[in-house]
Amino acid sequence: MHSTVDSFRLPEGVTLGVEHFGDAAAPLVLLVGGTTMLSWPDALCEALARGGRHVVRYDLRDCGASTTVDPEAPDYTLRDLAADAAALARGLDDRPAHLAGIGVGGMVAQVAALDHPDAFSALTLVGTRSVAPGPVDDDLPDHDQAAMGRRFALPKPDWTDRASVGEWAAAAAEVFGNDPAAARVTAERIWDRTPRKDPGHMLANHLGMVFARIDCGPRWRERLPELALPTLVVHGRQDPFFPLGCGESLAREIPGAKLLVLDKASTALPDSAADEVAEAMLAL
């Protein structure tokens, strides 16, 4: 399916890299990158567009084609990223949008829906949790330490070499139970779109490390019962980074939320699940 790559300039001067699928006059589904837009597979974007939606995926600040200043010392907060999502939704359509976030992008989506409820009509949260990076609440499962140990024991790639980054991403995917071949292709596409190849910029694009450096306060978990829009929580049963209990907790704490567990998925959305996830999103 044909897509259009574009940019969107926010009022405060930040430019976001965006990609459009489907009819621009159709209801908007806005996909928050986690951190780059390529966190969202082409197959899902195309399935949603076939379902009669205008699908827009975008890069967060300091990633992909969005404004990149200094990902090692960002001058914005999680609340700013949430405001970006609301401003983008309002700028693209005069109707409230279906907002979806994956991974750390799911944290952005939760805060955006809480802080800017008039901008959104539905919410989808994929492979995420209700607390910011850092120490987890006692009742939530933390990262699987064995998997994390194997993941961080992998030799670091040569960030200036596309093939090296691809091989590293494939090895990391294997540790986490994702498809290594798909991860390699995605990593190489992300590498191509990263404006500079130094470790700071690459870590922001490939690992979302900027989230360890921005202010993610105050807590928002206790506000989840305020959400009054149809919500879908999608989570891979095999996810060792944000284990399934994180998704189950979100589904319990957001009123009326539906939970879709992908039995064979881990941290990434596999192409094989695109139609199932799209069907559930379109039903909201």
C-alpha cells in the first residue's frame, strides 16, 4: 500500500517526522513511536488503512525525522511528548483521534489521553506499563532479569556500520523472543533514518534511552480510572521486558478496557498478528 512520508511542525517549533497511510479524510488513528515510527509494523498500518482509517505513525523528538537536538541531555519532559501527540492529532483532523502507543510510546499515550482527553476518541496500548522507566511498583512485574542480563551482555555494535547494527538487533531480538530477521530489517531502516550515527543518537533511536534522561513525573498510574474512552490493551505473552502482568494491570485499572493477549508475541508486534490487532482496534 502506498504511504506518504511528511513532517509536521508544532506551534512551539518542534518538527515531527510522520508517515500517512490510507485516505486523509478518514478517521485518524495516530500511532506514537516507541521511540521511532518503525516500532509500528507496516503490516498493521496497512491493515488499519484497509479498514477505513487515516493512519499516521510518527517519530518522537530526538528520533528519526523529528527534531533532534541532544538526546543525551533532552530539554523536554514526558508531558511535552504527550502534548506533542495532542497537538499532532488536532492538527491532522478536527475530530478526536484514536491514539495508540507502543512500548515507551504507550507511556506517552497514557499521559496524553489523561491530560488532553478532548483530543482523543479511543486508546490502544501495546506492550507497555503504567509507571515510568525506573523502579517498578511492588505489585507489577519487573523486567525479566535473566533476559536483561543476556541482552546487555551482547557486544555493542559499531554504530557507524549499518550491517553491524543489524546483526546486533537480530541477536537482541533472539534473546527477547522476537523474529531476528524482522528485527534486522527494521534496525537497518532505523539506521538509515537516524540523522547522526554517534552512540547518543543511535541509542535514542534503537533503545529509547532518552526516556532514562527526561522528567517523567508526576506519576499517572493512580489517574488511570479517570479514562473514559474505549481502550484496548495488547500484550505479548512472551514479553520479558514489560511482562504480561503489566498489560493485565492496565486492563484492570482502565474502566472497561479490553485485553488482547498475543500468545506467540514478545516485545515486538509480529506481522502475523497485524490483522488480529487491527480488527480489535477497529472495533473500539
